[in-house]
Amino acid sequence: MLIRFAKPSDVKPSEITPRSVYLDRRAFLRTAAVAGAGAMLPLIPGGAQAGEKLSDVAKTPYGQDETLTSMMSVTSYNNFYEFGPDKRDPSRHAGDFKPKPWSVKVDGLCAKPGEVAFDDLISPHKLEERIYRLRCVEAWSMVIPWVGIPLGDVIKRFEPLGDAKFVAFETVMRPDEMIGQQRPLLNWPYVEGLRMDEAMNPLTILGIGMYGEVMPNQNGAPVRLVVPWKYGFKSIKSIVRISFVADQPRATWNEQAPHEYGFYSNVNPDRDHPRWSQRRERRIGELLKRDTLPFNGYAEEVAQLYAGMDLINKDF
Ligand SMILES: Nc1nc2c(c(=O)[nH]1)N[C@H]1C(S)=C(S)[C@@H](COP(=O)(O)O)O[C@H]1N2
Ligand SMILES: [Mo]
């Protein structure tokens, strides 16, 4: 599904960022200025680290034909139960979360395990901007210009062994900074997993930013998974541990309600959630619903990973 490629130097920001985003950003800056003066701030993306810019980000062809969801929506309508179960909770409560310093423990079935500082995890790789659709299991979706690096390139550096069939991920546990973790909303810490070939697929990235800036706290600072063909909950936020394992690892929502949320959770309009249809979705910021596409529109790249599997009844 590769679309026309333009050299990074050919693409001006004005060509890749729809006008609505600029307008929205101006509105954000205005509100932020007012908030700085001490006014109340219902719509401030609280966790945004003052919009620290990321430099040296290569443009890619991914999603160049898409209309971006506004940064305001993406940073104020979130699922991040560590900060509370309401969509507004993360932007309200993530402001005091400290994503620096950060390190990630890499362990399990690999030749080079270790505890890696955030910079050492990321800096050997070239940062890319990729515009991906994110489809939540709750039937809404967004289009987000992520900044990140292919997970597969990172994985290779740790030299996983032949019997490592899955990769397990774990979110940080910090009840002092994450008020949602002070209650048993979920079985903390949040965990997720991918099969090794899913983790190595070129579409899968470790996201460290969005809209050209470092990852806002409410979106999973400083590093999260982005797996665009799966329901949003597979894209685990604020990762502190990556483990190579032989057997299918635990996954938080799958464990919570196995008949509702499968381990694979590939976006699938033909498989209803037991309590609602997955046929259509509402793009945040749009009025009319649109059809949900198999594998969230990425079938060409990933459908072959599931050849012969029962994606409705067993391997959903
Ligand atoms: N640790 C953690 N990761 C998480 C979640 C969460 O509650 N905790 N929510 C998931 C869900 S359901 C979705 S839809 C996406 C939302 O990402 P966004 O807020 O950046 O849009 O994050 C996913 N990652
Ligand atoms: Mo979600």
C-alpha cells in the first residue's frame, strides 16, 4: 500500500499538516497562555511537556492521504486507565507524571538482555513520522502523525533466540504519579503481547512522539507501542519492560474479559464485540460514521500473518 514518496526535503510542513491542525494548535497555544496566567483550563492537554520539538524526523509515505485528527482531540480524549477510566482523566491527571529519566528492561529469551536508558534504546535509530489510523475497540478512531522507530529494528539488537515466539510488554507501575493505579480498575501493571512476527512486521513501531513533538504524557510518554491494524488497547503505553517469551503472554484486557477481547484483537468489522457491532466507527471530529475496514485498512500488509486462522471464533 505504498503511496507516492516525496524526499523529506521536498515536503513542507504546510503540505503535510492540514490547516485545521494549525488552527487547532494556535487555539491550544492561546489557551495555554491563558492557563499560564492562572485561569481554569478544561481543555488543556495537561501532560503535554510544553510541546518539546523532535528534530531530525524523516517523513514517510505512510498515511499521506489522510486528514489528521486535531492535536487537541488526540491529547484530550484518551484511554489510559492508569490516570482514570474517563476519556478526560488522562489529560487532567497526567501532568505530574515524570517520563524522564526513563529506562526499559529487556529480558527473557535473547542473547543480549539488559536495562537500557531511553536514549540508548532510541538514538541508534532514525526517527520517522508515520501517519496511522488508530481504531479503538469502542468504535471511534483517530488519525495521528506518530514519530517513532520500527520495533523490529530495536528487537534485533537484543538478538532474540529461536524459541522466542512472543514479545511481552509491561507499563510502568507508579501509583504515586498515576492515580488510576491507586484503585483496582485493572490488574496492574497493564501488560500486552504480540506474536514475534507481528512485533517484527514493518508496520509496528515504538512511538516516542506525535505531531513532531515528544509524546504527551496522556498518550503514553515516553515510549509506547503503535500497532495500527489492531484495536487500540494492544498499543500499550509508557513501556518499562520488553520480554522475549516462548508462550503467549498475558494481556490485560484479554485477561479482564476473554470473550470480549481476544489476544490478537485485529480490527475486524465481521466480528462483533459481544455488546456492540464493530462494522462502523466514528472518526473523532467527524459527524457521520464510516465503515470499519478489515485490519483497519492495513490488510495488504498484514492479512497473510493470519492465514488459516479462525479470526471470528477462536483467534479474534
Ligand atoms: N498502559 C496503558 N496502555 C493503553 C491503555 C491503557 O489504559 N493503559 N489504553 C489503550 C487503549 S484502549 C487505546 S484506544 C489507546 C489509546 O491511545 P491514545 O490515548 O494515545 O489515543 O491506548 C491503549 N494503551
Ligand atoms: Mo481502545
